[in-house]
Amino acid sequence: VYDRYRLFSDPIYRTALGKAMWGTSLYDLNWLTDAWDTLLESCNPIIIYCLPPFERVQDNVMRDDDNLVVRRAIDQIYHGYVAQCAMLSARYPVVVYDYTDPASLEDCLNYITLDLQ
């Protein structure tokens, strides 16, 4: 289990926070494509995106001082994950979990259970 695996998060956070994009393989199309394929085809993971409503995420970030750095970019970060989730779900198994919806947890657990059988 990985939380915020860099292959997923770095392209989103670096762009949203205005960090340098050069000097990292994460912005080389061939390297990034190969890295995605290697990861996703070698271990066949279940990708789970935690995507509660944007308003809830924004409220949580604004109230938590541990998130000072990302406050100004939470809209870009959140919608970066939405876009990435949509793109990956066309090719790989992706589950969206919304902790504000009790049925979402059950759906997520059912998907995982079926996949592991």
C-alpha cells in the first residue's frame, strides 16, 4: 500500500506549486510512459483515489496548519487528481473513494475483495 506515490503525486504537486519541472524524468514523456506501464503492468495494482467533494477538501486544508504550503494551490491539486483519475481509469483498475459517502467505503471494499479473489 502506497499513499501519495511519487509517480502519481509529483507531476500534480510540482505543477500546482510552481516547482521546477526540468531536471526530473517525471516530465520526459517516454520515461513517464514507461514508468507507468512498468508499475501498473508488473504488479497489477488497484489504484484508489480519495476524492471527497472539493468543498470538503478545501475546508479541511484551510483549517489545518500542516497544509499551509498547499492552500494556495488546492484547487489545482484536487483537479489534477480528478484529471489523472479519469485518464487512468480508461486503462487501469481505478476506484474512487469518498469518505463523506458511507456507501463509497462499501463499494471500495467490495471492489478490492472481488479483485483479490
